[in-house]
Amino acid sequence: MGDADAIAKTLKAEWEARARSENREFYVASHPGWNTAEGRAHQARSDATNFLVHLDPEVLRTSDLLEVGCGSGRRVPYIAPRVQSYTGIDISRTMVEVARRDCHEIANARFFEASGTELPEGARDRRYDIALSVAVFIHNPKHVCDSLARSAMAQLRVGGEFRVQLRADAADPEGITPGSDTATIERAQAVERTATPDQKDLILGTNYYGHPFGYHEAKTWLESLGDAQVYRMDPLFIYGFVKRRA
Ligand SMILES: C[S@@+](CC[C@H](N)C(=O)[O-])C[C@H]1O[C@@H](n2cnc3c(N)ncnc32)[C@H](O)[C@@H]1O
């Protein structure tokens, strides 16, 4: 068993425990308002719009979309109606079961449990035009990120795009867009004020496994996966948009 497989077993057990806890939705997305249905819906709708930015709605309509680390499926009602098919995979069986239960009326959505290091068999029956992974790689060691990203890239159509959020090394000033706003940091601070001590374990910056990428490290790695655009709007995160090469 390789290193990535060994840590993936630990990650699976820990995410499963979070998925079964009463604070599941906090662990899925720790934003102000996480503990009300309205707050969650508002955030999920706006996240879905943000992550699909600059994609032509007409092109999206015929696109097959993959979400790596879909959690409880909070964004599915706002993504699935805009695409041809939605496939969500997650390391936690309970997350997958909750997503299936809550999205059972969404006919073009399906969900699969994953090992943590690669796409599960069920999700490998088709090629995808777009893959998303948000708030997932930030909780994973680098060798798990690499394994998962290569598996997702391999399942894309040529020209298909993988959009991924990475945890940035906050001490590295490289790549931060001049004049970027501070909304992400303010949001993290607002969550810190409203969370209980046990919930704080998963708050940004108190992350046990997430690999903090330096900007150049992230750029080099993402460019090894495909044709990459790398964005850093604030010190906390790096976003990679990586297109599969021919
Ligand atoms: C913070 S939640 C975010 C969920 C979802 N992306 C969202 O924004 O609503 C992280 C999710 O990723 C899943 N996850 C973490 N590491 C994973 C891995 N290596 N492979 C697949 N899923 C993973 C967890 O089980 C959890 O559901």
C-alpha cells in the first residue's frame, strides 16, 4: 500500500465521523449562516455561480460535470440544472448517502463513494468536460492531491478543464493579485467568531493535513497536469484552472 493509500484511510475515517456528526454542514462549508437552511442555500447558490464563472451557458448545457469531494451535495441544485450531467464523488460514504437522499429528484445527478486517491470505478464510465474541486484539496496532503488530480485529469475530454482550490502558504507573498479584496479573510474571521471550540478544528489555518502550497510550487505542479491558469486573489487560497492537453 502506498503512502497516499495509507493516509487516505485515515482521511476517510475522519470525514466519515464529520459526516455523521450533528455539525456535518459546518464541516462541509464553514461560512456565516452555515447553521440555517436559508444561509446554506444562499452560499451554495453563490458558490455554484462563482465556480462556473466564464463558462458559456450554452456550452455548459451539453457538458458532463464532475465534482471531486462533493460533500452533502449542497451545490447540486444550482449546478445540475445548468449541465447535461452531474457526477459527485466523495471519500465519505455518509456524505454520498446524504447527497443521494437530498438530490433524489435531480434526475441528471449521481454520486459515488471514492477511496480518496482516485476516481471510483462508477465515475469512470464517461469523459467529463469540466471537473470542480473546492474546499477538498485544502484538506489533503500533497501526494493525495497529486494522485486525485491526475485521476480527474485522465477522465477529462481533451480541452476539458479541472478547476481546483488549493490551500496557499499564507507566509508566501507571491502571486497575490494587487488590489485583491479581503472578503475571504473577513469570512474566515467571521466563522471563527461564531464557531464552537470543537468546530474550530476545521477552520482555515488550523488544518491538520492540508498541504500549504507556495505560489510557484502550485504553478509548477498545476502546469505538470495540463495547461494551467493560476490565480491567487488573497493569501489563503490558490485556484488552478487546468485544461487537459491532447
Ligand atoms: C469541506 S468539504 C467540501 C464539500 C464540497 N466541496 C462543498 O464545497 O460543499 C470537503 C469534502 O471533501 C471530501 N474529501 C476530503 N478529502 C477527499 C479525498 N481525498 N477524496 C474525495 N473526497 C474527499 C470530504 O469527505 C468532504 O465531503
